[in-house]
Amino acid sequence: MLNQKVADLRKDYKLASLDEQDVAPSPLQQFGKWWNDATSSEIDEPNAMTLATSTPDGRPSARIVLLKSFNEDGFMFFTNYESRKGQELAQNPYVTLLFFWRELERQVRIEGIVSRAGEQVSNEYYNSRPLGSRIGAIASPQSQVIPDRHFLEEKVNEVAAKYDKEMPERPEYWGGYIVKPVAVEFWQGRSSRLHDRILYTQTTGGSWKIERLAP
């Protein structure tokens, strides 16, 4: 049965428009333009993005992770290789990323192929993290069932005691991933749900085809 109180929640989007004649020739360049808008608009955690993965038989899962870098090679994030997402990434490298910047009435949806970042990149980022985050990456058996919160706190204390006089090194099961895009959609909210949707699709020659999608 339809919950009318939920169904009646709606907002009309009127902040901006997006035209295929005005976008950059590559999606990474266009993302950079929108990224600058997001970071200058005081959005809370503009680098928060949904990462959707799936098993080989097509069972999807999604969670929020943090973007840590982007360039023409793709979009980078870090996590535990042995977590659920890490296992699914090893089994099926096709992923989707989604940014939703509510304050700007914008979304960016990225379809791509994931690969692990190099060890040097992972080491450099791990060593730049606060000490507590480094210890947490070692102590937490991410995605595994644990008996209670006390178990996790004890593991953290054990790791902290072990590295009382030295800085922890990056564990082999933790590091970076790079998502190389093959399709990127930029969505700008418009009035009456007639949103602007501009899709970049990579061609066999490596260039980008730009098309408008119906809302």
C-alpha cells in the first residue's frame, strides 16, 4: 500500500541547467569542473560516493566510500582487500560509483572497471593517515562477524600496544583501487522532473561520445 506521507515528499529543482554544448570534451575534465563547484560550496564530505559492486552471479551490494584522488586514469579509493567489497571486486571488476551533491542538485554516475593501485601509492596514502586510522585498518577484520564491540576495542588495544614505539606499516590486505571509467553520466536537476542528463561513453578508439538522455 502506498504511504501517502512518503509519496508526497518532493522538491522542484531550479538551481542550474546542463547543455551538451557547454560540457568539457572528457568526463574527467567535466568532473573536475563540478568537483570545484562542490568543494567551493561548503558541501559536507563532497568526496563521499556510493560504490556498487556485485558477485559473479549478479547479486549487488552498495556502500559509501570516500574518493581520495582522481585524474585521467580514474577515481581512487582505499579499503580492506578482504572485506565483502574487496572480495566482490576480485571476482567481478565492473563497478558503479555515484556522487549525489544535494546542495547543487547534481549527481554523477560512473560505470567503470576497477584495478588495484600500486603498492607505493597505497603505502604513501596509508602513511598519511592519522595513527588511529592506521591502527584501525590493522585491527578490524572488515565485514567479518564479531561477537561484540568489546572484541573490536580489544583488538585495537592489542595493535596499539604492539606499535607503541614505532609507526605501523600498511598491512598487505589493505590498499587502493582505481576505477577507470567507461561511461559517466552528469545529472542536473531541473523543474518538473525534466532533468538534464549528459552521458559520456568511451568509444573503441578511446575518445568520448557525448549524448543527452531523456529524464
